[in-house]
Amino acid sequence: MSSKKSVKRRRGPRKQAVIPFEQRDFPKEIIKRLETVASISGRRPSEIFSDWVFITEATLKALPDQAKAVGASGQFAADAPEVADTFARARGHYDPKHLGEERAERVWHSFAEGFALLLEATAPGLWGEHNSLSVAGISGPDVLGYIFQTWASPPSGKTWHGQVLTPWNVALMMAQMLNTDIERMVYDRVKEALCHPDNVLGAAVLLASLAIPEEEPGAHFDWFLNRCLPAAAPYLKPILVQEPAVGTGVMILAHAAASPEWAVRNYLIRYHGQDIDPLMVACTRSSLMLYGLNTYTLQLESAVMEALQARQQHSENGLVLTASSPAEAVRDVYRNGNGVLQIDDSQATFEEMFRAAAVRLAPVVDTIGRE
């Protein structure tokens, strides 16, 4: 009898399973990256979280202007002094002279991956399905607040400045109770602006709306958004929502989620807050930008349009602009940058954070839903 030798076949690399957005635990994934920083640097979770939040805020703040710079010149601009100072302070806590070049590089790679995951978590926004309301269970869309409470805050029974953050479900219930007439209030403000004695254009727009056929209900709302709101803008008084102890911004996010999306995105509802803790203020500012509140979406859309038009890749060439979130803005600039983003830079800067986030986001952002 002839014996046959079994031949072992080499298996290729196993493909990583794609986990649906609603089943992902983004806070856990982010905490894993921050724990890597902790194991390398020996710093406390509260210190690491603070560094990461401040560089996240600086990166988001710089994103619109940097997108324009890429479109105009093919490369990023130098960091603004405020942004550069933020990165310099954080960089001083992870000095390669003490950690070693490779370990310091792992720190910044972990920070950048955490930033990219935060963009993924918040990309679907506060409205629609699937959205970020279910990202972190009781925290809802307040991903930063959840991480602060479960990983970065002091041990049980001890709080910084007496901080006790409101659970998401409670915040949302309070916002829904307050917002029963919010849409009517917005419409009344728009009507008041259109009927202002000096608003000739507003009167003309209102008169022209009488010609819209009644059998086309969708046409009325399109006319309202694209004609009435611009005509009302010079005389419009937005509704102002203020939070005296803002924390990580959960009450503001809840109010926005319980308000009409079109009203929030068009800056008909403005949000302001204050807090004695600068870290909490940074968390709130970051969340407001992540979810496009206070005109940030409009800034992103304008910046990405300008960047891509400068590179002669606008919509008539098949490009669809979807920069309704920082994740989509990063993706649009990265995918349509003609390779201009491939710049080596070992320093911790906006550019490094942007490129690391873009590489991670480019293949996956389309799978997590659109607004």
C-alpha cells in the first residue's frame, strides 16, 4: 500500500469580522488605546484623559482651516499658536528622551487611534438610525463623559470639584419635557424675521411661496430651508440655550437630540455653557464640534467644498460632499487629496492626528450610516 503524505495548506491572513455599528463598544475601544498610553508612560488615567481631550479639541478646532489649506496649497498649514501650544504641552509629558523614540511613537499612535474611534462613534450624529445615542449605553452620545466617569475619574466617593454627571436617560427625559414647544418657537422666530418691516426680501419670499403647488408637500419644506431661512437670517434671533454647570455637555447634547435637526444644524438654536473645570469645558467643546452644533457643520461643509473645488474635484466630476461630521470631512479630504497627505512627520501635530484618523476612517466610515 502506498502511503500518502498529508500536505498542510497555508492559510492566508484571517479577515477581521465587520462588527455592525450598533454592536460596537466604542468607549471600550478608546479606553484600550488610553490604557496603552498608561502602560507606556506610567501616568495616571486622569492625566492621560486630560491630555487626549485637549489635543482632540485642538484638532477639531483646526480642522476647517486645515482642510482649506490642503485644498489651496496641497499641504497642511503650520499649526496656529494655540494649537501648537496644546500639542507642545502634551508632548512634554511623553518625552522620547525618557520613554525612547519607539515607545513615544506608540503613545501618539494610541492617542490618534482613540481620536479616530471617537470620530467613528459620533459620525452618525444625534438624529436618525443608526445613531450615536446607543453607543455607550447610559451615556448615550456623551462618549467623552462615559470614558471620564468609568476610567478617568477618581475612585468612588471622590470627585474633582464635586462633579456628578447626569445620566443620559435623565438628561434626555428633561430635554423632552422642556422641548414640547421648541419647533413652534423656532418657526415663530423665523416668521418674525421674515415679516420684519425692513426685510423686503423676506416679504418677497413669503409671497412667492403662495405659488408652490399644494400637492407637493415636500416642496414647501425645501422652499422653507433654501429660501425662507436665508432671507430671514439678517433679522433672526436664534433661541439661546445656556448651561451653567456644563460638565461634559450631556445636557446640551440631550437638548439638541430632542430638537429638530434642521433647526440645530442651521444655528436657529445656539448652545452655551460654563464650568469651573477647564477639562469639562474642553469635553463639551469637543462634543459640540463632533455633533456639528453651533455652526460647526456649516463650517466643515464650507471648508471641504472650498478644499475640493480648489483641487478641481467638485460634484460635477462625480464627487458627493457629505461633510456633515468631522469623520466625513476627514474622509472627503483624504480620499480626494490626490495623495498630498502622504507627508512624513514624527512630531505630534494636527497633521499627524489628521493623517492617522484618515487612514483608519477611509475604509470604514461608509459602513456606519449616514445622516
